[in-house]
Amino acid sequence: MQKSDFNNEHGVAQLYVEVPTFQRTMSQGKEVVFFIIRCCCGSMKWTLEKRYSDFFDTNESLKIMHAHMPTFPPKTYFPLQKDQDIEDRRQQLSTYLKDLANRADMRSS
């Protein structure tokens, strides 16, 4: 991330978001996957940990209010087990969030 990545042509700080990694952890006796989300807006930086279901629920809510949503990674019948499958989903979620962050209608909602 470079400083120039965070300002638009008007000098207004833009939201930069990425999903650089994921982590497996135990929750209520079963293994779950959390995606690590890094956000930056101007000099403010923060990190979140969210599960796929959190993304899914948010996407469903946003679809009600906004047309033409970015492509969201599809659900699977069974939890993803292989690291490569989770990595593929991580990349798709990162692209999805970047697409949302670049939409002017998302910044005013």
C-alpha cells in the first residue's frame, strides 16, 4: 500500500481493503475459518476477522438496497476443508470487497 493509493483526484481519503490471509480456529468444538480483513482510510488502519457467513449475510442485505452487486463467492454444500479451496475463496472475497470499496453508492449508504 502506498500513500497515493488512499487519495482520489480530489485529495479525499479512499477506503482501501484487502483480505490477505485466513486462519483456522476451534469454535464450540469444531474447526472454523476466519478471513483476516485489513482496511485503511487515510491514516486510519484497522483489522477485522470475519467468517464467510458474515460476508454472505452482509451481501444479502446489500442486494436489497443496491442493484448490480459485485460477484460474491458462492456457497458450497459442505464446509471447505482444503487450504487451496479456502485460498480461492479468500481471493474472491478480497476482490468482492475491493469492488464494493470502489463504488460511490456504497460510500454514501
